[in-house]
Amino acid sequence: MNVPAPHAAVSHAAMANAIRFLAVDAVEKAKSGHPGMPMGMAGVATVLFSKHLKFDPEAAHWPDRDRFVLSAGHGSMLLYALLYLTGYPDMTIEEIKRFRQLGSRTAGHPEYGHTSGVETTSGPLGQGLATSVGMAIAEQALAARYPGLVDHHTYVIAGDGCLMEGVSHEAIDLAGHLRLKKLIVLWDDNRITIDGSTELSTDLDQRARFAAAGWHTIAVDGYDPAQVDAAIVEAKRQNRPTLIACRTVIGFGAPNKQGTEATHGAPLGAAEVEAARAKLGWTAAPFEIPEDILAAWRAAGTRSRAARLAWEGRLVAHADRARFEGAISGDLPADFADRMAAYKADLVAKAPNVASRKASEMALEIVNAAVETTLGGSADLTHSNLTITKGLQSLTAGDFSGRYVRYGIREFGMSTAMNGIALHGGFIPYGGTFFVFSDYARGAMRLSALMGVRVIYVLTHDSIGLGEDGPTHQPVEHFAMLRATPNLHVFRPCDAVETAECWELALGSRNTPSALLLSRQNLPTLRMSSETNESARGAYVLSADEGGRDVTLLATGSEVALAVDAAKVLRAAGKRVAVVSMPSWDLFEAQPAAYRAEVLGTAPRIAIEAGGRLGWDRWIGERGAFIGMKGFGASAPAPDLYRHFGITVDAIVETAKSFETAKTLAA
């Protein structure tokens, strides 16, 4: 569209009102939404986007753009209004009118991948703020590697709810410890939640909390643009992250409802909309922005274009251009597959008897040597998860050149940070914790899958096989929980060869996160070939007798060895047995029906897994049997637990024989 040059008389208030009434009108038309936060924070956002944020709507994925995260995602119309006003091509006024409607770019909460300018999915409160910590880590780590190409900030708008969520503590503590100086959080300090005043549920001094975590803090009047501007300028000069507490009024401008929870999550209503228009002097019709105001906003959208073009010139001349572009692309090195093939062939030759967590460490030695963009870490379990490899230095507040993050005992915070690292670009993040603590990380793991980002979760101590630490540390239901998550690869390898294959698959899955479930106890090498990545098909026949089957044994991880041993006993008794390893249910499900039928066969099936049964009935069928856990575990050495819970070779053999007995009785 032809937009006239901005008029010098366009005021900050007029620009902010454009945001407010786009939000009000969209919520009113949709008959649902959250007008209060956009109305309250419009002035702060106007200062940020018109004076400070480095972005270019014509190059939405410019690597050196500032990142903006709307952590208070329920106020999504604030972001959508800004994207439209500043000229993002795919955010049209028609999309604004289709707010919250099926298929629109303007979903109820910002959804990554639905529209340009949305840097992360930020529905669950607190996760946007926590994700921004990973973005800031990635920025400083890339800046340490590519001086002259990386120098940008991460800005966050967060509300009271974001700061109440527990993950916010993990995030701000980590950010302060790492002194993430390019991270600036603008807190919408309106002191209202859905239930009413924050006095109902908290007495916390947020500025003191952030200061205690090592942040710089500033307090401003959210309706004084000069104060907000000066605070952002001050924040940019700091050598640590900054919280700017912006005192605001929820629903600002709605004369009868502002300052109350009534404006949080419902349309204002026609009468209150008209009253707000009168109070703020907004005379434009719904969804119409006066030409001079729109021109001022479009000028703000082009403010950084010269900086972007200059950056592109620096990139062309930069000595490390190819390496930088390779990092941003996320591509694996050309020789990666060959290096992994040689490593797997060596495994077959040596047949190590190691825990799959150790096999993961061995694979990571190859991975980290070949792929310089991996950024590892662990939630204070480095030497249990075995996630660090030789030569990998820790990333610290004083030196971001390292490739290993000490996330501390912050499983949720680690996982959100890894999402932020992946979203930012330049690195492939992986991080470890015990499998049982996937409960703590679950919210972020779900967002990894929902957004489709390459994050790799290394989850060790994957069953009752961890032994003496007992039921609190023994994952049982977690198998089903992760397998139920759409777009999440769940890998449970049976030996060192499968573990290497699963690492290959995880690294190659550009749009799907992966969870590697790894054992504490040693596992024998069962695979005698490595030419084909059998794990890529999810399940495959590890061994089978000629002439048909009397029984099929299905197993994952550590229990595949039990199935192999049981097959030997059954074969000695004259039974024809197939052993099927199933490292990834989701990949097996994606195979053609004919392949699945071939692998599963028509004989009775027995599933063996040291976890809960849920989900297994699909694979074993009505005639099948399950050998695994019926409840929680216990504290004892692993071999004792397997015997106690009946997950043994003898149990498998007896169950297989019972099929024949039942067949005889039926005859």
C-alpha cells in the first residue's frame, strides 16, 4: 500500500493508541481474548519498537535482529498489532480481523511458525521469559565466536503471572549467574491477575528478587515515554541482565473497567469500547488507523533497514562467513555421516558391554568432534548423564566461547533455555537429567514438540535398572507420557550401536525434538551389523528363526537383552522365535503398514519393558502378554528388582509356553 511520509505531529500517545484499539477491536470482534495487557503496555511497547528494537519486517529472519518475546502471551494482540503497524507483509489488517479464528495467523496466543515476528510460542506463563534466557545465551556464545556479526539484544515483556510461575526463578537465577547483559525484561507491573489484585496471592518484592539473582533493576512510570526510553538506554549499558519494572494499569483507557481483572480475559463490551474511544480521543472506525499514525509506525519498521544492509555487507566480507552461515543454517557437516559410519563399524567389531548412557557419551565424542555447533549441558548431573566430552569447555559469565552449559539443578529452566537456543539459531542444544525428572521438564518438552525445534533431551537412569535410589527416582509411567506427546521422537536404544543410530537420528531431525532414554546398567552389544540405521525404522527384527514363528518377543532398551536370552532358551526347547527391538515407537508407527505387519508377525507376542504397560497393547494385540511394571518400583540392587518384579528370562519363557498350553486347551 502507498503510505504517506510520517507527520511530525504524530505523538507517542497516538502511536500507542493505535496498538490499543487494534487490540480492543480484534478482541471485540472475536468475542474473546485479553485486551487488558495490550491496553496497559502499549506505551512501553511503542517506545521499544519505535526507538530501540533492531528489526526489519522485510528480513524477518535477519540473524542479527533483536529478539522480542511476549512472555505474557495471552496479550497476543499487542504483538499482532505491532507486526501489522510496522509492516510485516504477512500480518495484514484482514489477519487482525480474523483474530482467534481457525487458520488465521493471529492465534489466541503467539504460536511460533504461524507468522513472521513471533519468535517463540508463549502460551504457558513464564516459559517465554525462561526461553529468552536461552536466546541470550545463544547470542553471547555466537558473539564470542563471530565478532562483528553478532551484537543484538533479547527483550521480553512479562507480566505478574510470568513472574509467579516457578520456572521464572530458575530462569532469572541462571541469567544472573551467567550475567546475560543483552537480556532486558520489561515487567508489566499492573498488580492484577485473573482472580484480582496480586495482594491476594503474593507479597514478593520482585525487584529485590531479581537484584538478589544478580540483575540490574529499574522502576519507571509505564506512561512516561521519556522514563521508559531512558531506562532501556541504561539497561543497554549494563554488564548484567536488567529488569525494568513498568508501573501500568491493566485496561488503560477503559474508564469503567481499567485497573480491574474485568479487562484481563474478556471483551470490553460495546459500551465500554465507545467510552474508551472517547476518553483516549480515538475517533477512527474499528480496524482503521489514521494515515499519519500508520505512516509513523511504518517508518519505525524501516528504522533498522540501513543497519541490516550494512550487516549484510560485513557478512560478505567476513573471514568466517561460510562457517557462520553453516552454523545459522543448522546443517550437519558433510563428513558427519561417514564419521558415524566408521564409529558404528568399530562398535560392531569391539562389541562393548556398556550402559547406554556410557554409549551415549562415546557417541558424543564423535558428534562433538565433528559438529562444532552442538551446545551441551546438564542439570547438575554431568558425570551421571555423561554429557560432557573431552575438550568441551564450560561456558561461563566471563567466557562464552565454551560449548557446555552448567544449568544447575533447574530441569525446567534448562529445557526452556534449550528451546531458546534452538529458536535463536546457531547451535544444536542437548541437555541431560535423570529420566524421572522429565516430569519437571515436561512443560518445556511439550513446547519443543509443539514448535518443532531440534532440542535433544538426554534422559539417563531410564527404569528400575537404576536400582538403589528407589521409586522416587525410577521412571515407570514416563515412557507412556513421552510417547503420547505428538512430534517428539522417543528413543530407547538397546546397545551401543542403536545408541549411535539414535544420536544420528536426533541430530538429523530438524523439526522434531528427541528424547534419548538411557540405562545406568551395562548392556551387551546385540547388533552384529551397522551398514543400515535400523533404528530409523523404529522397530526391526533383531533375530528370527527360519520357517515361521511360534512367538514374537518385543522389547526396548535394556530388556532387549532379556528377550535375546529368553529366545535362546525357547529355541533350545524347539520353539521358533523372533526378537524385535523397538527403539522408537513413533518412527515405527510412521512406517508402511506392510513393513509393520512383517516385523510384528502373526504369532502371539510378548512385550518386555521395565515400565508401565500403557500403549503396549497396540503392538501385542489381544492375544499378547506384557512383562513389565504394574506399579512403582522399590529400592534395591537392579538385579534384585528385576527378579522381584518378575521381569526375567524365566518369566518370558513361561509366558511363551503358556501360549502353547492355551492353544492345546482350546483345541
